Amino acid sequence: MIILGTKPVQHDACFALLKDGEPLFVYEQERFNRVKHGMSSDLSTLFEALREHSIEPDQIDLVTNCIDPGRLDDRKAQVRGFLDGPAADELDAYLDWRLPTWHQSLIAAGFPAEKVVSIRHHVCHAAGVYYASPFDDAAILSVDGSGETETAMLAHGSGRDIHVLRTTPHPQSLGHLFQAATFWLGWGFGEEGKTMALAGYGDPDRFRKQLEQFVLVDADGSFAFAPVEGRSDNRYTSEELKTDVFAGCFGAPRREREPLTQLHRDVAAAVQAVCEDIMLKSARHLKDRTGSRHLLVTGGVALNSVSNGLILRSGLFDKVVVYPQANDAGTALGGALYAHHRLSGAERPRNWRMEHPYWGKPIDAENVVRAAASFGQRATRVPDIVGAAAGLLAEGRTLGWIQGRSEVGPRSLGNRSILGNPLAEGIKQRINDGIKHRENWRPFAPSVLREDLSTYFEADQDLPYMTVVAPLREEWRERFASVGHVDGTARVQTVTERSNPRFYALLKAFKERTGVGVLLNTSFNDRGEPLVQTSEQAVRLYVTSEMDALCVDDWLFTDKQPAPRARPFAPYLDTFAKLPPNRLLLLEGNPPLPRAMRAHLETLHPGLTVADAAQSNVEDLRAEYDAVVRYVDRTADRFVFDRDLYHSELADAARRIMREAGIPVYWIDARGDVVPARDVLYLRHTDIACPVPSSYERYWNRGR
């Protein structure tokens, strides 16, 4: 049986394919469209993945969707519990548009309605960890920003079943609270890890009581938000919490480039303390309810490794496991696993469990020589790449390490890593300043031989995914300052020969040279970039940074040559390759295509024609152009989630071009992603009078 699990659109889009209960791939959209967290409305990655694995869409037995629109009425009834009047009506209309969108995107892509099953969001989260685990009995704690009607779920996995014990209803959301603090601190979506790290420098007691006047926490970890004074129309979104709670209590939000003050550190520490309190009390409640020896933590809040470490050290459970796909991307695998075990029509044994995270796309090692030449570099194939890399690291060199299939989840775990010798003087600052371009107060993570874990850390259980912090032993804290945080902990990864033979061999070879089985490990990407996906992207970062050496498969780069100026990372450097090669028309509107994007587009298309969108004549387009490009100043996920955009003059103009001129229109979003407009602008049309076919139609072979 073949089951496709999807988180099809919006942030952290992801696709997971199971065959007889085992994954063939788990592909996160961000690795392909080069936009951090995906922010997508394009399913082409999915169909290319199916083709890559020789699976026809018609062969798929079930397709899972991670949001259940059948819970829409329950959510709307819930809204009336904290809103009324025009504010409630407006939110109802928003939900009417939003909740069905995931499901509609799959139908519009060609999947038969009878094959598409929508599964409750937090059930997807819970299934993604329980059915991936080796346990027949486990407590499950799932906490994130938002599902359909709940923001958290406490459950008990037993045998083949998952029993829901308690949920946290909207608008209470620990994920939104932590995100609001992150926004108030001047950071953006997905940067909650910075808030967690900053908390280590603050005093949690300075503002904790003030924050707890808004977040009312019970002894069992359940909590409620107090009404916001003077606001009867507050929907408790992250933006509203930023303004009405954090700005109301602590002053104006920090601007992006303003210095961090003790106020910011202490607010971060207070919200981290509240998060830890809720998570620990919820874990204790789960222990009391289930009696289980094992705890599985999932949902976006499960990426708070400090909170996870606190639960581990509490001793409540023998094992605390947090898989790398804890964020919304994990609902793709979770939905597929749930369908396999509960919806496939037969009782199926739990034969598969996650023993490693390497389910992404393999590195294209066959393209290394070509990629090197394009940047004026030369690689050497080395018979003992492990020994060569270990020698460079022992000398204190910084090293890019690209091997095999990529990791799932946001952490680099030894296949898409930048590595360093944790004992080398100044190594942390060299990587921060010269490669990652990030703040020096943020900690790096250590990868350690599993058998050496307790030598350096106060822990002795498998911690393979960098999702749980553990205290460094006192005698190692000074020597390992490059991989430890100010609070004496580290987000550690244990490595075994079974989980990653080559990375394990590298750690062993490094230990033979230095006496220490620990490496500094950070993700192979530049600031704002997802983990690299191709040899070309890896060589680009090597060339544009101060990285000393690069290993891609068995190929080694050590002698960096002066090269033509290469641009630092930007998504459009890769995504503009999606555009047709010939006779392209750029319709400029307000705002115009950003200057850097336009310059790159003109480099790729020397014959590019530019015209004023307001004065273009549709009748003239068919004979002169193969495609039209238009900049849309929003992120691509909003192409399907923004009701006003779908019914805007901009959208109508694109439909008119496709309908009357019969040529495709491509929208470029604010981050540089490229989306065929046909695929998003007819998502909610029942009748489609458009001669331009969907870009997905070529993957279907119905009627053969």
C-alpha cells in the first residue's frame, strides 16, 4: 500500500511517502524553493519527488491532509466563546476561507476526492512520533501554535491506538505566546530559538509574575489567557499578543537592529520560564494519567530544547524522545503513519521505527565537478575522506560536511553540517562572523560519540536529534565553551555507527587525533537559508564565506581560488530557474520587482521585455511571448490563503492573460519564490475556462 502524507501549503510544507508502512522520502518544501519554512502554495516538489521514485500519482492509495475542515463548525462555535459582533463575523469568514484550503489544494492538483483524507492536526503530530517510536506504550505531549480547535493535545499511545486525554482550546496557545515574545524582541517567524537562547542571559523572576497575570496556569499544566483590558475584539494572534500584552507590559517592541538590553533578556527569560512551567506540569499530568515510562514530545513548541531538557532531568520518565520532525513539517509523516495504521482497512504490525533522520534528498555528488568549475574551483576525489576531514578539523580548520541523504527537521545532524574543532581558539566567532553571519551570543551544538556522552555531559540516554539540552559536566565547560551555552547546557546530538556510519567514523577519527570525541556542528547554510540541497549551493557558500574546506561525498575542496564575485544566498538565485527560457515578459506594477531580483532575471534572460502592467494589451501577448512574469509583494503561501488577493484586480489580470492570450503567468513572491499562477488562481473555481493547463497535469497519466 502506498500512502502520501502532506502538509501541502503554507509554512513548513512537506511531503512524506510511505510504501507498506516505511518511508521512501520525507521532503520539506524549504529545501526546494529555498525559502526558510517553505511558505509555499506550490505542489510541484511533490510531483517531482514521485517521479524521482518512479511512483505515478494514480498508484497512491491514500493522501492525507494535516488539517480537518470537518471541524470548521466546531471552531466557529469556539470563536463565539471569546468574540462577538463584527469581530466574530470577520473571524468566521476568515475560517470559512482558510480551513478548507489545504484539502482544496490537493483536489485541485488532481487527487481524487475519495482518496484524500483529512486528519486532525494534533493527531497528525501525535501519530508522527508514536508510530515512529519503538514503544507500545507512551505518553504524548503535542503543543504548537494552532490546530483546528486546539493548540495542544495530551494523549496516550497504547498498542495500535492513540487515546486523546486532554486538549487546550483556542484562543489559549503557548506557541502563539512564545511567538509573540519573539516578534516583540524584533525577530520574525520561525526565530523562536533566538528567544530561547536569549533567555539564558536573563533573570526569569524579574517579569515572571507580571506575565503570569495574563497566563493563568493550573497545577496540571492547563492554562488560560486573561481578558486583555480594553480589547473586546482580541483574537489572541501572535501579532495582537505582541502589541496588547508584551508592548503593553514591557514597552515598545524592539526594532531589528536595535541593541539587546537587559529588559529584552529578562522578558525572554520570563516567557521561557512560563513555557517550561506549562510543559513540565503537563508532562507530570501525563505521567499521572498514563503511568507510562516513556514520553514523546511534538509540535512546534517541542523544538524548545531547554524545556525538553528540564523534563528529561525531572526523572518523571525513563525516556524522553523528541523526534526531529516536531514542527508542522512532521504532520506529513504523521498523517501517513496514522492512515497506514488506522485507516488502511487492515490491522498492520508496527514494523518500522525511526532510527535515523536521513529521509531527505540525496546530495547530487555526480554534479560536484561541474559545480566547482562554475565557481572557478577544483575538487579532489579523496580515497580516505574521513581521515582527511578529521585531520583538517584537528588542525582547527572549519569544514563543510555534505553526505548522503539530508536530515529531516531544522537541525543539521551530520549530513548537511558545518563542523569545527570545539577546542580550537576562537572557533565560535570565526564560524559566526565568517560563515553563518549570526549573533555571537547564540550557542552552537555539539555532536558526540554515544559511548562518550556521559564523559562530557550529565546525561546517559540516546539524544540523536539535537532536540534536548543536557548540562555539560563542570570540568568540561570551559574547554567546550564553543558548544555550550551561558547556562552550562548544550543541545547535544549523540552519534552511533548504526545511525550514521560515516559521521560516526569521522568523530572516531577526530578523537584519535585529539583525544576528544566531540565536534562543533551547525547547519550548512547562510543566515536565512534552509539547509543546502545541491552541490552548487554547497560550493556557493564555500566560495562566498570564510569556510576553510568542504567535503561533498568523497570530494574535497581545500585550495580556495579567487573567483568571480558570487552573490550571497537569496532564494531567487535558484528559483528563477523555474521560469521558461525564452521570450519572457515582465509586467511591472506597484511595487516593482526589487532591484536585485530584476538584475538577476535580466542576467538569466538577456532578451527580457519589460512593460507597464497597467498599459499592457492582452491581445498582443500570444504572438510575442511564451510567458508573463509579475511580482506580487506577499509570501507565496498567501496566494491561496489570502481571500482579498484571490479576488483582486491583480489576480483577475493574470487570469485574463492566461484565458485570452493562452500563455502562462508566473508570480514571483516577496522572497523570490516562483509560482505558476494557474495553479493558485483557480483553486476555488468550480469551472475553469482557461487554455493554460495546470503545471501538475503533465504528471497524471489517466486513461492509459
